[in-house]
Amino acid sequence: MIPTSLSLVKYFTLLFATVMPVPRWNTLEAGDAAIRALAERHQKPNSPFCKTPGCSLKHEVLGEYELPYKTHRAYLIVTASKDPQRKCQTCGPALSFLEFTVSRQMWRVTHSDFAVTEWGQAGEPFDDGITVDALGYDVPAIFAARRGTDKDGSRTTTEIYARLAGGFRLVASIPTGYRENAGTAWEAEISTDPTQGPIWDLVVESSGTEGGRTFSKRERYHFNGSKYELSPRTPMPAAAPGVARWDSVGARRQVLAALETQSKKPNDPICEIQASGVPGQTPEPGYKCSLQHQVLSESDLPYKTRRAKVVIAGSWDQGHNCDGCGVSLSFFEFTVGQRRWQLAHSDFGVGEWGQDGKPNSLPITVGTLGDEVVCVNADVGSTHQGISGTTTDIYARLGQGFRHVGGIPTYYDNSSLTQGGEVATTWYANWTLDPHPARLHDLIVKTAGTDCGASSKPGCRFSRTERYHFNGQEYVLVEQ
């Protein structure tokens, strides 16, 4: 009996029911959804973005953050909206906060706070200074550092926006830095005291020089139901070790700056990939790339011994026309040092990902291949002459950096070529690790679907299990 399309759907649903993951977060799709939401809001009456009637806006994604909820997963996209025609040296673009949660098995914008505040100078956002932390159980907050300079010196104020019932709103504005030309200079760090009520107290530790003397002090701010206020002098707990908060905005600016610097160097591996129609060929002598860069994703790296993140960027050459070519991938690893996130390692032009000079729409994920061996998995989808397929390219963090160690076919479909009662070849695969003493574990790939060339069962259904082993250079299929 030939299975109908409905029975095939039921078959695959039942087959993978126990391994279906929660929808994977996709940075590019979320960014596009955020920009669409901003444009739609601007088209409605009383646009909160405009200071003058009929302003023309330019939106950009500044960063993304996983919100520290205890009861569910959620992500935050922070955007900046600016009017290029507005001339104001002390003004910045409007910040908006868009919250994504899973709804009907998809990541969707489920809450938006548009044009909450201006952040930046001369129409441009600051280079860094936005982090996220918890202010209580299921109370995330955004910390936005705002800097200003005048004839006497510079000062920094950190504004805190708590996610309360109606959305993100300003609950505190705390001085966190001052540098005077006459010599006074101090900085402050904000931490939380989780022992104090449903919305925690803030502990502010300041240190520096003032009036020719060094000083340090610790102050407590308490939430009064509406905002934080400085508490009277009370016994203060011993200072807890500071926890570095991730600054997505600052990390992305560092990554893009590093790519710009790299593109000016001779023998740039990114240009070598982009300037050739065939991967591996060198560009013609004298050819200069005109590269554009974009952050594709940022993820926690699952090391056991340290905190680390990877920011992945794609680069493409505007003068290069190649239908089968994608963007060049570069990986940037950030670790915590001296209580701050720092760019610790960069790998430029590690691989290619996408088609028509654009990145894939499929998500990039991270995982492990062994004890303290992390990896990046990039699904590469393609369609050619009616056949669709997906391969997962695996990049392992080995020795001096990330490098490609294998590609695992995970999807195949030629149904668009079949006619009449012909059964299409359609299969899906997923892979897991087989832990064993080797540093890089074997991959166990389970495939199931329909293939009349490989199965004589009713409906041509089949399933198989294969093993891939790392031979020191790459993963290879182990013959059974």
C-alpha cells in the first residue's frame, strides 16, 4: 500500500516524537521579525519614534539576550530606531525591547515596548553598555549604561528597566562612573542581593579617587513598589564576587570591528572564499573584496570548567556573483576575565554557509563532541533540480580554534520529481553521541523515511543506524 501524504506525516511524527526538540532559536529570523514589528508600529497612528511629523526611520538590531525567567524560556531583542534627518548632537536613537517566547511551536514576538528611551549621541547608539540580569524571581531587567561628556569631564549613569506587569519600565537611574579633568575619577558596579523580598535590593560598590584621596563605599537601593531609592545606612553584607553580565551590543561591535580590521590585511581568508566561484581557489591578482558583515548568532558554549560564548558572523563580497555560494563564517569566542567578558579567540573564514550570497535561514546551534570539546552545528539547506536536502556541517573547537570536522546528511526529498503513484524518496536523520574513552565521541546517526531503492517493505519505508568516527582529521562513516 502506498502511504498518503497524511500517513507519512503521522509516520514521521510518531517516529521522532520522543526526540522532537523545543523550537530552536534563530537569531536572523528573530531579528527580521523585530524589524517588521517596528515598521508596523511606525505605520500606525501616533508613532512613538518620531520627534517631527512624517519622519523617515532606519531600524537596526543592537543585540539579543536570553531573559532569566525561571518558568519559561524567552529572548529579548534590543533595537535602535533613528531618523537620519534629525540633527541633534546630544540625542540618540530610540531603544525598543521586543520579547520572544514560544507560541504554537514557534518563536514569536509576544510583548513589545517601543521607543522606551533614547540611547546614544549624535544620532548613533553607544558602542556598548546594555546587559540583562534578574531583579527577582521571574523579574528580568535591562541595565543600560548612558555616557555623557562636557567641559568638566565625563559621567556614566546606569538606567535599569524591570519587566513588570505592563512591560519593561524604568525603575532606577544610578551613577556608575565619573571622571573629572581636575583628577576625580571613580567607577561603580551594581549587583543584586537575592535575600531581600520579591524584588531584590541593589548593592552599589564604588571606588576611585576624590579630592586627592582614594575611597571605596557600598550603598544599598531598595524597591519601594514603584522605583528604587537609596536606603538609610544599614549593615551591609560582605561583598559577593561580581558576576560578569553579557553585553551583546558591545560584543557585536567588537566582532564587526575585528572583521573590518581583518578585511584590510593581505591574504584575508574571508576574501579568498568570497572572491572565487569555486571554494578553495584564490582570487585573481589585484582583486579587492568589498565585504559586508552581519552577526548570525550568539550562544553559550557548553564548557564544564568556564563560562564562554561564541558569536558567529557572516561576510559576503558585494562584487561577487555566485548562485551556489554563501557567506563566509567567522567564529569569535568570548570568555570572562577580570570580571568582564573579553574577546579571547577569533577564527576568520572557517567555512561557507548559504546560497546566492546570503546566509541560510536555518538556525545555527552549539553542542559538545566530547569532554570539553565544544562544537558549532550549521544546517546547510539546498534545492537543486527539484531535489531538496540538508546537511549539518560540524565545526569543532580543537587546538588553535574552530575547524570543520564533518558533514552529516540530515534530510532528503525528491517528491517534486515523482509522478502518479510513484513513491518519493524522503527521509530525515538525527544524530546523538556515543560516549566512549576517545576525546571526540562517535556520532550515531538514525535515519528513517521512504526509499524504494533501499526497502521492500510496504510503502518503501525504511530505517537505519550508522556510526561516524573521528579519525584525527574528520568524521568518517564506519562500515558495518
